[in-house]
Amino acid sequence: MRRWASVTVLSLLLAFTAAGQGPGGGPPKGGGPGGGPGGGGPNPVNSIGKMGEEERRRTIESLPPERRKQAEDRMGKLDRMSPEERERLERSYAAFQRLPAKMQEQARQMYRRLNELPNDRHSAVREEFGHLRAQSSSERTQLLKSKDFRSRYNKKEQAILTDYVTLLEAPLR
Amino acid sequence: MRSEEARCPLNADEQAELLLDYCAGRMEAPAASLMEAHLEVCPDCRELHEAQLRVNQALESWDAEFDTAAFDRRLRERLAEENRPGWLERVRGWGVGISWKPAIPVMAGLAIWAVLYTPPGPAPRLDASLMKTDLAKAEHVERVLEDVDMLSDLKLTAR
């Protein structure tokens, strides 16, 4: 009887050991090369700028044709920038990445809504962007509260301009 | 004897069996001779005798065709078939002579291993995995370019 008890205990130990070596029992993940998000890796803008033509083509070849074309155009824009412009953009991008994810997404949505506006309204809002950039923080706040602002822009445009002011106030520049 | 001849067995209940005995060949020689003499003169008894002969012949021919040995063999087979144990009884019978003690710890170990160890799902195809990686990389680059385009377009760049 004691012999069977010993065999049972041994079997249980073996089973625990085997289970411990399964997928759930392996070493913790995330320790590999590349690091996690915010791991201080190279700036992606810089990496894309340094890519050769063939590498760029291979990188975006799995995208649908329309999106691939758009990515190519944007890469071209990046190439046409001066080194100083690109460096500023790299720093802005790094700062943008440090913003809370919710705020980043809010900025992207604002940009999409802006591009959906009819041409005349798009131009008007963009012109207001220029004014806002030139203003101080308190001037912007006053403008957003003014009757003139509410009368010149509809609710959708007001939301776009308010989001833009939020981005201008964020530590991006 | 004359009187015996004149007495038809069909007309005397107590004598009717004599005719059946004669037909069956069970009658002794002197009585059988008397019955033969009677049959020659009695059409009713003769008719019954002939009918009885036909029945006996039919029975004899059926008897001849009946294969007792084959019948017994089939009967034994049928009985054996009905008495054969079902698969459950056969399995039970197989396990009677086996000691299950050695299997208990092994089965306990296997049960715990099954509970604790979740097997990995089917291994994804390598090319599908690579394609997924490629697409993820492409979408990441696309997202970076979108953000860069937005920052540049909205003049949100550092001074």
C-alpha cells in the first residue's frame, strides 16, 4: 500500500512538472529584442526616411492599392523636406507619441473631420487655424467663447477648432 | 370367425382401433389375415385403409426428408447464439482478471496534467503568420505617415 502511495505522489509530481513546462509555464514574454512600446527605439519617421526604395516598396506592398499609393505619396513628401524640417517633424512626432492615446486619437479624428468639410468651409477653418497659431493661450480661449466664433462656425467646425486649440496647447512644439 | 368377418370395425366402436392397427402394421398375423379378408368385402373399410395408407406414406416420406442431425446442429447453434454474452459482458469478463492498481497513480497524474496543461492551439501556417506580420508592419508605417502628414499639415511641428 505504501508503495502505491509513493508511486502516486511521484506521478503527481511529474504531472505538475510537465504542466509547468507547458505554454503557460514558460518564461515571461516581452523580454526579447525590440523592447515594448515606449522602449526608446529609433524614431519611426527617421527610420522611414532612411529606407531605400526597394525596402519601402516591400514594406507597404501588403496594403491595398489605394492606401499603398497614399503611403507612397506621403513618403515622397517626407523625402522632399529639408533635413531641418524633417528633424522638427521627428521631434513633433516623438512628442505626439508621448501624448495620451485618447488625445492622439482625438487629433486624428479631428483631422479626418476637417478633410471631410466642403472646400469653402475647409478653407475657412484652415484660415482660422492660422489665426489661432498666432494667438496666445488666453486669446484662443476668448475666441472660443465669443459670439462671433459661434456665429461664424457651425457645431462641427467649432468642435474641430476646439480640438485644434487643445493640440496647440499640448506640449508638441 | 365368420361372425368376426361379418362385423365391420367401422360399425363397432370397440373394433375401430383394429383397423387403425392394421393400417399401421401393428396387427398380428392371424388378425391381420382376417382384416385383409374383411377389406375385400367392405368398401368403407377399404377406402379408409387406402386413405390411411396414403397418410402413412406421406408421413414416411416427410420423415425421410427430415434431417435430425442437421436440426440438432442448428438448434445448438441457435442456443449458443442466444447465450453468447454481449460486448459489455465480454469487456467486463476481460477486465476481471486484471489488477487496476498500477493504473491508478498514472491516471491520476494524467488527469492533473490534463487540467493544468492547456495544449496550444493549432500552429498557424508560417506563411500566413508572415503575411500577418507584413501587414501589421505596413499598417504601422502607414499610421506613422498619417500622423506625420497630420502634424505637418496642421503646422503642429516643433520650432
